[in-house]
Amino acid sequence: MIQNPKDTNLNILGHQIALGESKTINFNIAKLYTSTKVEIPIVVERAKEDGPVILITGGIHGDEINGVEIVRQLIHRKINHPAKGTIICVPLLNVFGFLSMSREFPDGRDLNRVFPGSDKGSLASRFAHQFTTEVLPAVDICLDFHTGGASRFNAPQIRVAPNYPDALKLAQVFKAPFTVFSKNIPKSYRNTCTKAGKQILLFEGGKSQSINTTIVKEGVDGTVRILSHFGMLSPKVEIPEQINNNITISSSKWIRAKYSGLFHNEISCGSFVRKGDPIATITDPYGKMNHIIKASNNGYIINTNESPIVYQGDAIFHISTSHE
């Protein structure tokens, strides 16, 4: 972070945070139609020694609870107290969606598709603009935690855009079971961070409206490794052992349902399958149809549809087509 060497204060939303200071800033984003204020707590912990500024966010989609729980645990376990530098935690970016258990803002927009936003736009766009202009400039590195949506369960994975070697190196430090190449989506938070010159890792794991202890552990452990890598980890926090190999997936595709019916998944998310292996069946309610779904190729299953009912054309498995 480039700053005046004589001024070590961090400026966020008009608040000055000095070295060694802890502060929770209430980000006043809007009012409900009942005139009730809606505020998002931003938890800032600064060490006495200056260093990198890491921003950790969850809940950009309000129904993605695993991400919220990961950031909550970082705060509760005091992992966010750095040995040097600054850690900023925002457990819940989309409080509106959290209250209604939906992905969207009240204006019906996906917050993760309106960045960097506009001060004259929709409610979601105005929030994105304020966050981009008043929080993001103070940051060097971003960790953003997500889950699968629409009943789809993601294996724990870090997504990085191709042709960004620094992001790939950082993903290898995080050491999620999978690192997946995924292009930046226009108007996404990740794309905005990248354009602003911020390193960003996007973590995906589990599914919406649920908490999965294994997924949460992967997110917390990966964050600890990142903090250790930058010399920011408190000596009171133990560095977790990496159990799984980190598989890098450079290309992947969706297997889609050829029939509508009851969906019976027969494979665990994260498993390696070989071409022709039976991985699921689709049946009708009357016992007449029993369609076997087979793996289209050798690869890792990194997303599974956990809906009991699927329609023809629904995405049911995400499988790697090139990995190492």
C-alpha cells in the first residue's frame, strides 16, 4: 500500500485507525422503509508494526452462510489479530439478503454483478460504489468467501483468473483442495479488485443456506496460511497441517441432465471419477424410468447438484477436463 511514510493512520469511511488500534466501524448503507438504519460492522485490527492490509469478506450473497461463518470464526478465535499489518473483516456484506435468506439486494439486483457501482444507481450499485471508493483503496489483498447456489454443493476451491501468476501463487499458499481457473466476470467484486490492482482470492465451498464444518475449516485454515505467508499470523495461532493435495484445474465443464425426474447422486463432491463410471441416476415417480448418468471423462467432481428433483438441461455435475 502506497502511503505517506509520516502518516501511518488507515483511513476507512472517514475513520482514522492508528497502528496498534482496534476499531469496529458501522458502515451505514441505507434505511429500511420503516426508517430503521441498516449498518454493516467492519472490524479493523491493526498491529503496532505496519505491514500489508488484508480485507476478508463474506456474505456478498446473503444466503451463503459458510462464508459468514468463516469470517466469524476468524474474529471469534482472534485469528484476525495480526502480528504486523492490518486485518479488516466484514463477515456480512449483504445484510439485506441475509435477513431474507436470498442472494439479492431489496432492489432485486445481485450485488456481485454491479461493482464498481455508481453513486446515482440502484441501492446495490450505490453500496458497491461506496465500498469500492471508501474501503477498497486502503487494501492490498482481498479474500472473499462464497458457496454454491441453487442447491449446488461446491468442493472447497480457490478460483483465480487465468494469466494472473501472482494470484495462482497466492492460491497455492492458501492450499484449498482445488484451485480452479475461472475468468473474471464483468461487474463482479473480484473483477473490480483486479482492475484496482488488488490481489484477490475467491473461495467457494459448500452450498447456500447451510453451514458445513469441513468447508468452514478449509476456509479458516487457508486464511491462516495466507497470514503466515505474509508474516502477519499471531504466534498464538497454530499453522494447520495440509492434508489434501492441492489440485489445479485449468479447464472444466458441466454435465447436464438429459431427463427430468428424481435425482439420485451416487458420488461425493471432490471425488475423482473415470470416464463411464456411473455417478447418478434419474428416475420418474412411477418406477418406469431409471436413467443412469455416467462420467463424461476422467476428472474431479468439483460441484454436485443436491436437489432431489431436476429438469432436463439442469447442471448436475461440474467436472474437470484438465488438471494437475
